Amino acid sequence: MDLIDIHRILANNCCEAAWVLLEMKNRTRSETIEMLHEAHAACYHIERVGEPTHIARCEWLLSRAYAAAGMGVPSLLHAERALEIGQSSGVDGATRAMCLEACARAHIVLGQPVDASYCKQEALLALQVIADEKERERIKKEIHALP
């Protein structure tokens, strides 16, 4: 096993741990901080070995974690970074839709309904190019769950 393998394993483990915490309905303050640490660790490791799509999705995870923590500014920062990575590298439609969903979520946390609505509509448009029906429906469900 080399360093690349280690980064991949750690990225996967940290991402899974972040998701477990993200999906908890009643996180403690300590669990919220742990969730953010796990998401950052996942991004650190994936940036060492991942393709742009993986890196954009890690930024999406960070944005999602910060939104769940009620921290709109860093949520938007990471959502915008995810979009920038996507735009500069031409990521797939699913990743683009996810990044736009993250922008909408961040704007909701920031109390910016007009920007949130715009991002939500753009995310729905991005769904049209996703060939995998299961993935398209999963992302669509996330977008429609936004207020």
C-alpha cells in the first residue's frame, strides 16, 4: 500500500464519518464540530489523489456540513468553490446539480431567498443532462427538499 492508497482510504473513511454525523437529527455541539472536522479531513485527503469531480463533491460535502451547522458564510464559500472547480474542469451534470443545490442551501441559511431560488432553479435545469435515472432522482429529491 502506498501513500495514494492511504489518502483514498482516509478520504473514504472521513467522508463516511461526516455523513453519519450529517444525517443525525439532533447533533450535539461536539458532534457538529466533529462533522466539520471529518468533512475537512475528507477534502484534504481527496485533494491529494482525486479528480476534479471528486474534489468538487468534497467541497459540496463541506458546504452541506456547514449549512447543517447553520454557518452560511463558509457553506457558501465551499459551494462556490465546488462550482468553480466544476466550471474550470467540466464536471458531469450530477456534480454540477449537486453544487448548485449546495449554493441554494447556503443562501437559505444566509436568509437570501432570491439567490436561493435562483440556484435551486439552476440545479433543476442541470438535472436534465444526467443520464443515470437513479442518480438524477436522488439529486432531484435533495433539491425539492429545499424550502
